Amino acid sequence: MCKYEKDKSKYMTTNEGEPIYNDTDVLTVGEDGPILLKDQQFIDKIAHITRERIPPRVVHAKGSGAKGYFKTYNSMKKYTRAEVFTNTKSSTPVLVRFSLVGAEVGSPETIRDGRGFAVKFYTTEGNYDIVGLDFPVFFIKDAIRFPDLAHAFKKSPMTNLDDKNMFWDFIASAPESTQVILHLFSDRGTRKSYIKMPGYGINTYQWVNKSGEKYYVKYHLKPLAGDETITAEEATRLAGENPDVATKELYDSLNCGKKVEYDLYVQIMKPSIAKSLPFNPLDPTKIWPEEDFKLNMVGRLTLTDAPSNFYEEIEQLAFSPANLVPGIEISNDKLLQGRLFAYHDAQRYRIGTNFQQLPINRPIKKAVNNERDGNMQYEMHKGIAYSPNILNDNEPKVTPNKYPECSEYIEGYEVRKPISTREEDDFIQAGRFYRSLSKRERENLIKNLVEGLTGVDDRILDIILCYLTRADKFLGEVIRNELKQN
């Protein structure tokens, strides 16, 4: 009796705390009879197993992650008042998630795909997320096209098989994707290591300093271990032999006490010069040339620990570009502005209305607002839930803003038009990227494109070859000739 009281927590109970005396036999009419609906213990147990997995992410479904910290070495106070990037005396806890982009949950980690590189900073001013990729550019300029991109890159709705024509048909309608396609079909599209993988914020953000001055910024994360890619042949071999090679390497390294490190850099631009540039800096399908906009080292991201529980710490982890802190704002990047709604909305559907109350998503400081109830409400709220008010002494009060308002004058007609760029802009940078590759890298890119385009509908193929030729005449011609011989 005394032993039972002392070790009470070791004995099984239902989720309501009722003791479980038998967990191996369902309640039936006699030992050979039918199951009774009144066996609530069985019903709860069998119902729970079908709900133990939240819906996977539509994109970035296959992933892994790790915990660590970020340390600012060079204060960016000239450009932003965000403490995470200005305070050089303390470090900020972080959680990083690496992932494949279009691949599904069980996919090998070496397949040809983009890779997600997302960082959550648990700052004293709130959670700040950088949600990026291992490519510096994206496929589209406008968020309204993202559902089409996701549908085209997934398996065929008719056969549930991969469909080259669907993929390339979408690319044919998006000439701005030419540059990222060259990244994807180069050796950068196949990797076996997250430790040796760079990250890019993709979108253009705005930093605001204490004086109210605004700057455009782009984020770059560079692995200290180097940038490593693999060939298509090695990717295929590893997909069979070690499909989780990147996650295994990451966890093995951390569990052996090794640190995994990345340096954070930013490119900075004054918005006033944007219109004088030969490209639109708010276009996520374009890079900012480093010779014109140098990389400024901010600090170091250090991963120290693998997750203790993958589901709780990685699968339920919720990122969004809308998670901002004072001193960091959203630019008029059309893709970024669309992501603000899409990411939070996806988390509400995938995890639940109150997903921010989960331990892994909670900010360091307790959230204070008038939001109430909803599915899986955990917080105990008391008192009225509106403001301003008299009955509760006007609490909770809004936070005083000690900095100048950074309002932006906007005027124009309501229109549905593409982001302002020149037609040739979609191909100029793509050609420069191709010509920047080594001889071997170019050969591998051509081989991978030929394989990827073989068997594609001729109507689509003609458009893709036109794009490649406009990027680089030799590239387009050699691929056209190679395809003729197949």
C-alpha cells in the first residue's frame, strides 16, 4: 500500500486520471463475444492513435531540426533597433528546422529539391523567424501563384505519380523561374548535408533604426563547415543506402558534442536607390550582386543539441515571416506579403487555433492580449476581454512607442499587375549564374537538365529551351542538341 502511494505516477491511468487495470484485453460480451461500445478505455486508445500525427506541411513536409543560440558580434544599431542584432553582450536561444521543399514526408533527403533553412530566434522582444531556402532566389514573384506552384510540383492528381509535364508546364508559364531552375538542376539541387548547407532569406525585409531610417536587407547564412553538394549519381545511391543521411549526420554530430555553426550576413540597401538599379530589389527571383551590395557579418548561429522529442520540438514547431520584432518590418515584396497570411493560417489548420501556446512556439515573455478561447485553449484567462475599457482600469494597455513613427506614403490605383521589372531581367542573372559555374558544374547541370527534360511535351519543351537560350545561347543550343540525340 505504501509502495503504491509512493510510486503512484508509475501506474497507468486514462487521460482523465482513471486507473487502468488491464491494457491488453478489450471489454467484450464473454471472452469470445463482440466488443462493447462502453469500453471507453479502448475507444480513447484507438481514437488517439489515428490522431497522433498532425497533418503534414503541404510544403517542407520532410525535415529535421536542432537547438542552439545566436550571438551578435557586430552590432547593427546603425541600421536596426532590433535587440537580437544590436546587443553584443548576450546570446539568443534559437531553434532551426532544415527540410526538403516539395518532397513528401518519407522522401530520401538527397533527392533533387530545394531545401528549407528556417530559424526561430526567441528574443526578449518576441519571437523572430527567418524562413528561407538553400537557394538565394525563388520560383515566383507573386504569392497568388504559390498554390499553382505547389499543385504543379506535387504528384499527379490522376495517377499519384511524379509528372514531368506538370512541373515543366508551370515553369513555362513563369519565365522568372529560369534562374532558380539552373540552381535546382545544378549540383546545388542535390545535397547530403545540412551541416554544409547555406541558407538565404529569399525575401527583402526592412530594418528600421532608432531614428526611423529604413533599409532594405537580405539574409545570408554561411556554414563554417563549407558548402557541399553531391552529384545526381551519388544522390541516387544514397537515396537507397542512407535516405536520412543529412539528419543522421546532424544528430550524430550534435550527440557527440560537436557544434554546428553558421555565420549570419546581411546585404543592406537604401530604398531610395531601388529604382535606379537594373533589377527590382523586391523581386525574390533576383539576387543582389555582392560586388554592389557587400555582405556584412552580423553574428554566429551555433547549434548545440538535437531535439529531445522530435514531435514536440520539431513537428509542432511553427514558423512564419509574420513573426517580427521591433526594428524589423515587411517590405512591399509581393511574395513576402502573401506569406504573412499563408504561414500563420497553415499553422492554425495544421496544429490548431492556439498553436502559439505550445511550449516550442511560446515567446520568452508571456503573451498578453484579449484573444480568448478557441480549440485547445490552455491559458486561464480572467476578467473582461476588450479594450479600451473602464471596468478593468484600461488593462491590458498598449505598449508605449518611444520611437518615431515610420509611416510610408503610398498612392496609386488598385491594379492586378506584375511587379515592375524588365522582361530581360528574368534571364540576365540566370545566364550570369550559369557562366559562374566551373566546367564540371556546367557539365553536370547540362546532363541533369537533359535528363529532366527528356520526354517532356514538345509544346512545353520549346518554351523552356527558349528561356535557357535567352539566359545563355550556348546552354540552350547544347541542351537542344542533346535532346535531339535521345
